[in-house]
Amino acid sequence: MNKPLEYIFPDPPADASPAALDLARIPQHVAVIMDGNGRWAKNRALNRLKGHKAGIEAVRETIRCASDLGVRYLTIYSFSTENWKRPQEEVAGLMDLFAKTMLAEVDGLHEENVRVQTIGDLSILPEETRLAFDEAWEKTRHNTGMTLVVAVNYGARDEMMRAVNACAKRAVLKAEETGIVPEITEEMFEHGLYTADIPDPEVVIRTSGEMRLSNFLLWQAAYAEFVVTDVLWPDFNRYDFLRCLLDYQGRDRRFGGVS
């Protein structure tokens, strides 16, 4: 972090004091399940796509705040493998929104030294959307600041099956070469995950009050702390992010041991 807390949080509410934040314990990787866009829109008698568009500002705010605090990886769950089941109009609107937003934001992210990376199967996305993510990666890949990981067409079960199949293929090749079937290790398995070069998240934040993982980072989040807020995603701001970090820092992380 190279910006003072009073700059990051200029007008803190009484229940979210930046002074209580331990800057030595900022999580390296924060993952966010951005939930509640549809309910936000419904509460305002708007269509669901209006809620997704409203959520863009919350994404901007969270990226900026996380980067300023020194978070090294921020993963946002943008579109799951199950989201294709939504109405065709909503899905098409989301794909268009992803493309336009990524192209509009990439220069600013680049100026802030943020690297943009995706996880998920981009091969079946519309070409315009896929190319927008590819362009963001190419433009920012050498940046050294925070890595923004966009999970798009991502599903943890699909990811794990891909890793299992990759391990099986390597095992078969090794057996053919040596006559010995190798043991599949955690390291081999993790090498086949989309997140092979990304540390596991220390904290997973979910907005809108829902208490489920929704097929998100099932392997990687094995020892993550879960922080759930009732705030709907379009209303989520830097002070809500601060509250989540303060909640996380109040946990006793034992990793199966005793304190």
C-alpha cells in the first residue's frame, strides 16, 4: 500500500473505522461472489440487465480499494457455467456488457499497474467478448501491481474435472514411458487448475446475504474465511469492503489445528 488510509477512506462511517485495520494482515488474495444485481433491479422495477450495469461501479470501487490497500489478487465471479440457463436476452446483454466494460476500463487499469487475468472457459464466449478479455490480458500482462482475476464462464466442478483429466493423461504418458503408474499428487492436480499460478484466497466475500459457494473456487477456498454481507452488489462500496476485511481480521485461522 502506498496511499494513506485517510485517502482510501476519506469519510468513514462510525461502524467501519480504518484505524482498526491491521495493514500487516491485509489478505494476499480476496475473492468476491458479486450477488444481488437482479434483486437490486427488481426493487426498483427495472429489468435485470439494469442491475448488472449498476454493479459496474461497485466493481470499480472494489478494484480501486483493494489495489490501494495492497491486496495482490482480487478474483471476481462474473459469470458461471450455470448462468447460461438465464434468459437469452439477459445472457446476450451480459456478454455485450463484459466486452464494452473491459474495453472501456482497460486503459485505466493499465495506468494503475493492475494486471487483468481470466479463469474459465473463454472458448465458447461470443468473439467480441473473448477478444476484449484477450486484449486486456495482452495490454496488462507485464504489470506488477494487483492482479484482477475475472472468473467468466467459470465453474469449479468443471475446473476440477479438467484437472483430473489432465492428471490422468500425464499419468498414462508416464506409465507408457516407465512402466510405472505415478501417484497423482495435490501438486499435480493443482497444476491443472485455472489458478495454477495464483495463491488460494484467504477470504471469500459474498454479497446479498446468500450463504452458498455457487460452484466457485471449491478446491481453492478449502481454508478461506467466508464473509457474507446483506448489501446487494450494486450498493457495495469501499466501506463495505473495509467491514469485510475487519470481519476477516477478527477471525482465528487455525487450519484444522488449535489456537
